[in-house]
Amino acid sequence: MTANRASLLYRELHVKTCSDLLHLFPFRYIDKTQFYKINQLQDSGADVQIIGKITQVKTIQQKRGSRVVATFIDETGTMELVWFKGVKWIKESLKVNVPYVIYGKLNSFNNSFSMPHPEMELLSEHKKKVQSAMQPVYPSTETLGNKNISNKVIRTLIQNLFIQLDGKISETVSETFIHQYGLMSKKEALLNIHFPKSQENLAKAQYRLKFEELFFIQLQLIRKKIIRKSKLKGYVFENVGEKFTDFYNNNLPFDLTNAQKRVLKEIRKDLATGIHMNRLLQGDVGSGKTIVALLTMLLAIDNGFQASLMAPTEILATQHYNAIVELLKKSTIKVALLTGSVKAKKRREIHQQLEDETLDILIGTHALLEDKVIFKNLGIAIIDEQHRFGVAQRSKMWKKNQLPPHVLVMTATPIPRTLAMSVYGDLDISVIDEMPPGRKEVKTVHRFDSNRLAVFKFLKDEIAKGRQVYVVYPLIQESEAMDYKDLMDGYESISRDFPMPQYQISIVHGKMKPADKEYEMQRFVKGETQIMVATTVIEVGVNVPNASVMVVESSERFGLSQLHQLRGRVGRGADQSYCILLSDVKLSADAKTRLKTMVETSDGFKIAEVDLKLRGPGNIMGTQQSGVLNLKIADIVKDTSILVTARNAAIDLLTDDATLSKPENNVTLKTYTQHQKTSGLWVNIS
């Protein structure tokens, strides 16, 4: 291969080594199992394959340039082959009265057929090759096409590579493993993914290669978890003491759901073992994660430790602080709030109380990560909405004590099971999958802009009952000026329909100073304003039980998880709540699916599954995590069952041989070590 061609392949398709070329998988196949006779041809516009001979070649002049026309025959009839480009070269290279295999799309005129620019091969050459009934079609780019690196060129490169390798393709797992999971050998799988002899062989090859790809990702994740648990010691919380018991028995505002009890049991088990806990707690908005977090912190305090809770925004941190202070009002536990806007004098006081251990729980924002914030004895660090914090930021909390404190990361963004297994497979995962009793489901409807007057009438009726309303506008960074204009236009239109003094309106957006934002938020929280017009700054956080209606303007511009988060802002009180999705009448297919999903279900996990299908894993996890899933052939949306089998296979193998040191696992260990060097897995996951 020329140096120029090699650098092009690397730049365009990341193909650098022979292994890269072997693992450049086709994305579809053309079936070449059938040969047609000329008298069988039909005017269907299909690609066909024919064996025959050229009997005559002529050049025909046209207005511009010329074309080459060849008469092509088999024993049943005659047709024409036509070339409009490369006329001189084509004419010189064609052989007369020699059998050819031709392939291409048919044109039909006056009951006679022609084939423009056919793919051609001498029958003698065709018989020699690594033949495949189904021809692979490889990924390509415009640049490759312009430089004449066609699908045929890539196919030939791979064919030649197989001939050179002469069957010398190393196995990546043991014979026992192959037999146990009914896998095709690696050599057969690679041969059949590129040149399948049949649909059945292709399916077996795809299964083998998908299984292997997912298996080695899971092996890394699970092995990382085992290493962490064996090497990283954690503080032992052996006592379930007085503070926990008193709160649980006397001050819990409601009975815990079975899901909350189950999750608490999982956490308690971790904390009692002396192994470092690194657990992800998933639960929909309103499922009661805060209570679980508080009970976990009480376990730490009962065992002589301090606890911290970190949230991504000041609003959310303040809300956690107020909720926890309210829950602990009958106890002697000392709680403080540390955010960017806390004054220097108060900060110094907090720093002092942390170091002399008179402060039990510190709640705050990124401010908790500062070097000046030194705990006397931090036992547990809880991180809310963890996807908003970088890995480096999260790991700073680990350094706040001699042994790393236990870590509980919480998210209200449900992560589909397949994605959780693939991206957070090294964490222990707990899920609160039921809502507290008595919570009414938010009624969700989709309305077009033309129904706006009816929607406003409904809002007035709700406000007359003493309720409050959110009206949210999209915020998309690229078009900030336009979004700001939409928001202000919307605010003016609402002000006209809801005039003062009868109605009071708050407005909150990203261009406001934090103090002004906070002032407007507080007016709404206190019930001084009935309508809050906002951009998505309210997506995470504010808890206003009296707000019972969420109107989402231009809802087609929001992602599913955003819509789900916004809906979670209402339905926090005893009243029936509503979410109204307003949209333009012109909707893309994806937008229709998103809005239909929101109307049909409020189950965060079902919504997350649809979101995953629509957007793919990279977009859901954000760039930071998505590098983990640099998948070449597997698809975690479509290949869920293979993923589950591969994960279980990895667990079984490591249960039997945690260090992969048994002789029969030599080959697996070798592959695993290579994967570790090339995979971004270890860097990306904390």
C-alpha cells in the first residue's frame, strides 16, 4: 500500500495497523449469490450479476466527448454495457470473447437492457478469490471517494490481508470459553464478517464479535471494582446508633417505601464491611433520595464521622440544606451551608467548626472542594446530580481524609440499565424505583401553539384556585440572543394576558445577576408571584409544592430527559398537577416521538430507554463518559441481551479466577492487557 493511501486511510477511517483493517467492519452487504441470464432480466432497477462475453466494442461521439458501448452476450440474449467516463482507458482494457462476470444497475429502453459503468471481473479471476456470496460494503468518506479509494479497493486490501495471514489469526479467549458460550472461532468470525458464505454464518460472526467487544469492556469494569474493593479500605460504620434510630423511629415524616428500605439496606451492608463504598443511587424526581442520603449521613455521625453533601448549583444546595435542617429540627446535629455567596466571616466559622468537629454535616456547592475546606474526620461524601461534576472534581472529595470517605453519587436522571452496566459497571448501583404513596401522577398533554388561548384560560382557572405556574422557554447556547428574545417576547405576551395588579410575574434567566435571580426565585417560593417565566435554570432544584402547572414553550426543542426533569418540578404537593407541552405544528419524527412518550408515561426509566434509542449513548452520557463506549460493532441499544450475557460471563470468569492467572485464561489475560492499554475506560470512570 502506498504511503499516501495509508495516511488517507488513517486520517479518514482511523485504520493504521493490519488489526485495524481486520476490524474495519462492513455496515451492510450486497447479495451476490444469484447469477441472471439475459432473457430473465426485468425492469426493476435492481443490481444484477451476469456471466457473458463482449463481442464488439465501439466509440460513439456525443455533443460533449464520447461514450464507449460494448455488446455483451450470453447463451440466451444480448445487452449493452456503457461507459461515459475514462473512455480511452476502458476501450483499451476490454477483452473480446473472454468470459466476464459483470455486476451493476440495469437501465431499460424499448425492451432492451443496458448497464452503465458495470463492475467487471474476468471469470478466471473471480473463481480464484476469497469468494463470498454476500459482498461487504465498508464505511467511506467523500475524501476517500475523490481519491479513488472505493469500496472495491478496501475489499481487495482486506482480501489480500487474509491471503497473507494464511489463517494465522490469534484467538482472544480460551477454547473452553468458546465452547461454553457457543461462539464461532475468532478466525472464522473475522472471515465471515468480511466475506460471509451465508446469512447464518454472518449472524454467528456478528454475535461472536459483539460478544467479545462487550465482554472485554465488562471485564475491565468488573475487575476494576474487584481491585478497588480489595485494595481500597474504607471506614467501618459498625454501629447503627442513637441518632439514626431516634430519627428513624420518631422523626421520619412518612413511612419509607420498600424501594427506599432496600436501598438503605444495600448502603448499610457496604458501610459495615470495611470496604470502600462507591455507589450510584438512581431515583426519579420525587422518589425520596434525600431521605436516604440523610439516613446514610446519620450512620456516619453515629460512628464518629462527619458527612458532606455536594450539589451542582446554589439553588439546589440551599434546597437540600433547608430540607435537612427542617428534618433534623428536633435533634442536636449541627448542619451548615457553604456556597460561593457565603461571606468570609461565616466561612471562617465553618472552617473552624469542621476542624474542631463541632460541625456534623456540611452541605454546599463546588466550594466544598476548595483546599481550605478541611474536615476533622469525613466519613461519607454524597454528590447530587453527579453527571454535572467532572471526574477530577469528584476525586478531590476522596482526598479529604486519610482513607477516602465513602462515596454515594445520586442522580435524578434515570440511566437505562444497559448504559449503566456499560458506563458505570464498576460502581455498585442502587435504584429507587417506586414513588412515595399519595403522590398524584402529573397529567401531561401536548398542545399546538394555536391552542394558546385555551391554555391561558386553564392557567387563570388554576391561579384562581390559589395555585402557581411555571412557564419555561428553551435555552440553546448557540442561539442565546434569539432565545433571550423569545423569552422576553413570551414574558411581554404573558404580561398582557395576565395584567397587574391581579397577577404578579417573576422572570429568571441566565443573563441575570445571581442575587437578582435568587430574589425572583424567593418571591415565587413565598407565593408573592403566581407565574414564574424562566429558561431551563429551574430544571434542577426548586421545590414549590404549590406550583401545580408546568407550561413548556417550544417543547419540540427540548430533549426527553430535560422535559422529564422539568415535569418533575410540579406534582410536589397534594394537588393534581399538570404539564402542558406547547409546540409548533411542524414537528420532526423524533420530536413527535419525544412528545408522545412524555404524554404516555411518567416512568423515568422508560423515558430514558426511548431517549437512548433516539440519541445514542454518546449524547446521553456527555463526551466525558461516552469515550468509554467506543464500540466498533456492538450497539448497546440493540444488543442488550448480548450485553447481559457478556457481563454475566465476565462476572463468572472473575469469580472463578480474579487475577486471570490460571493457565487456561492466559490468552484472555493477554487480550485484556492489550485492551487496557488502548481503552479510555480507566481514565474516564471514577
